[in-house]
Amino acid sequence: MTMKANRSYLLLLAIIAVGLASCEPNEVENEGPLRNDLLKKTTSPAVIGDRIEFVYALGTLEGTLKAARAEASIPGAVGTGFSRYSWFTNRSTGQDVPVLTAGDTITNGAVSTASILDGDNNKALSLRYYYAVPEEARGKTVTFRFSGTSSTGQEVTVNSPAYRVSRMDMKRQITLKDAEKCYVSLSDMTAYTKEEVEQKGLSGKIDFVYVYRATLGTNRYAFGHALVSLANGTYLSDLNLPASWTRTPTLLDKRVDVKDAQLRGGGFDVYIDDTDLERTTFTNSADFAYNLAADQGAFVRSGDGSYVAYVFVNNVNNTAKTMTVSIKRLQVK
Amino acid sequence: MKKQVISTLLIAVSSVFLFGSCEKTPVDADGLLITQRSQCYMTFFDALGSDHRTVLVAGSTQIDTTALTVKAVARFGTNIKRIKPYSSVVTDAIVEPNMGVWTDFSTPQQYTVVSGNRKVRKTYTITLTLQQ
């Protein structure tokens, strides 16, 4: 083999070595006797007022676990912090069983800490950390840095990816009753009575009215539970609304297959996020949605175009003439 | 000599398959197969509302393949301005313009069925009326 060939061979080896070195993970802290890992349990969009749940796992082969710490890039709202319990699954029943694991759990600003109790569980545990999404995080991204320490003085850390916080608002379980609290405003996601609308001069901000009519029309066709814009001249004629009321032409687009898990309270891994409300189109949409049943809903655009919302129907009651709705709403202008 | 004959035959057969498979099959601008069929008619029509459920009253649809009309009744309360039409047509035929897009049916709409050989065209007028 010539000298030139040797040089080429060495150069090739060097390139391979550099290549392999560049494939090594940046985080090497997790290779010692104290190790940690992070799991984000919440799969839904991060909405202001809701919580994101993490599981922070720690384990040590030397000494015992002493403390866990989480630092959020944006301080969480009230309710942020570690739970004092870790959990294990009972193999007989399949149920998750809580175990008191942390003595003190403190949240001060962006930092939350948990002191691990001495006991059988201080060698390996998984603590729950809840981040209550604050108003300050609206539309921003938030990251978390978790760390744990052991009695031997060792420390491990793990950084979360960046999570985007939704711009939209959410309000659950608003009860509407025909001819009573049935005038709904998207701007404050509240239902009003006719008297309240009259007294406070709210007609301009009422986006739809809930009505229940089992049948309608001369041939008594099924109509059921409906959300109707004040501008609709057909289906609200029996309400005798004052002529002075402002009637904004709200657009509604009924859906039967959008079962948002946050609005519904679980059941389906389907979520409406900002992008869905931003991209929904209302070309030639109606100013009402009728024959609504539980688990159905409607995309709604307020008359002045300020808000786009999804109104999910949690339940309806034909006898009481009520409907319970939950709303995700995005201000679009 | 026998081996040579067999080899020649094999090459010949392979060539037939090879060049045969490269023959161009006629397709239209949308990549759909153009066939020999000249039949040209609509067999089924449906109209969906914003909730992607049919808005038609069961049994109300009348397809007249001679008069080239489709008449259907939409249920009371249907927003007839936002309808997604669908149809079935005879084998290999297509419909122009494409159905399956939000369409205003407050006035009758026209769709043309084009036969599999793309030589026969029949324009249907589809009228939706609302239950009153």
C-alpha cells in the first residue's frame, strides 16, 4: 500500500469518526446512577385556564431521591405545581393507586419543587406536575426544565420540547333554557334572558338564540333544538322581539362529527385548535343550526366577524327545553 | 441448436411482454381511464348539508334519463345555498364539473355526464325544492 493510499484511508477513518461523534446525543446526564425521564400526558391543546399534566420519573441506584424541581419558561397560574402523590398500577384490579411520595410541594413563580419523603418509594418514582396555563402565555410557546436530586448530591435534568399555547378561549357547560336564558353572546360566552338583554342594551352583542320547537311549519316538520341568529326572520317570529334590537347576521354551520374532547369531557381524541377556527369558512352558511342533539355542534361566526367559535352540544332535554353547550372561541379581528 | 432456438423464443416472448407493457393506455386530463363504453346516464343523486348528512327527503329523488332532469326535495330547514352534491353514473362515465363541492342550489344547477369513451355528453338539470 502506498503512502498516498494510507493517507486517504486515515482521512476516511477520521471522517467516519467525526460522523459518529456527531450522532451522539447532546444529553449525557441520564447515564449515571440517577436517571430521569419526562412524559406529557395531556394531548389536548393548551388553553388558558386549563392544565397540562406531566409525569416526571426519577430513579436512582445510589442513595435515595431527595427532591424534584420544575421550571416553566412562563410562570403558571394558580394550580401549577407537583402533586404530592405518585402512582402505581394495581396488577389485580388494573386501577392506578396513589402513594404519598412528596412532603412539601411548593410553587414560587416559575419554579415548583417537591421534597421526596423518606420511605419505600424514594428509589424510583413518578411525580405528576400540573401547569395551569396562564393568560400571559396566550399564543406563546412554553418550555419546561425538570430536574431531580439524590442523597449522594447528584442531579439530573431533562428539558421538554416547546409547547404552543392556544389563543382561543374555552368555556364549558353553559346551560341554555328556551324562553329564559337563551340569548348567547360570544364576546363574553354568556347566556342572558330577554329582560337582561333589554335592560342592559345587549342586543348588539347577542350572536344567537337557543330555541326548542319540536315541530315547525304548516306541515309540522321536525325542528328540535336550534341555535338561531337574531337576524333570522323565520324561526324567532314567535319571540316578539323588540323592533329596536340590533340584529347581527351570525353565520352557523352545523356539524355532527366534531366531538371535541375538551368540550365534551373526554371520549374522543379530537380537538379543535386555533387553526380550525381560523380556517373554517362560512360561504353561504345559514343563520341557524337546527335539529341539534348531544355530541353535535356548530361552527359560528359572529355577525361583525370578530369571533369564530365552535359550540358543542353537551346535552339536550326535550321536556325541560334545555341545552347545555360548551364553547371554544377565537377572536379573529 | 435446440438450446439456441429455445433462447431465441424466450427473448422474443420477453420482448413482447416488455414492449406490450409500455403501450400507452388512454387516459383523460384527470388521469381517468378512457374506455370503449358509450353509455351515458346518471343512476343516483344525493345532496349533503354542512353536517355532511343527506338533506333529501327519503324517496323524493326522481332521475329522468330521457328528459335529463333530476328533481329532489330537501328537508324543511335545509340551507339550500350550501349543498354538497354527489351522484353515481354508469360505469366509466364522469361528471363535469366535479361534484362534491359546496354549491348554491337555490337555482337549478347543470351537470354533464360524459361517457367512458368521452364521446357522448348529456347535460342534466338538477332541481332541489325545499319542504314547506
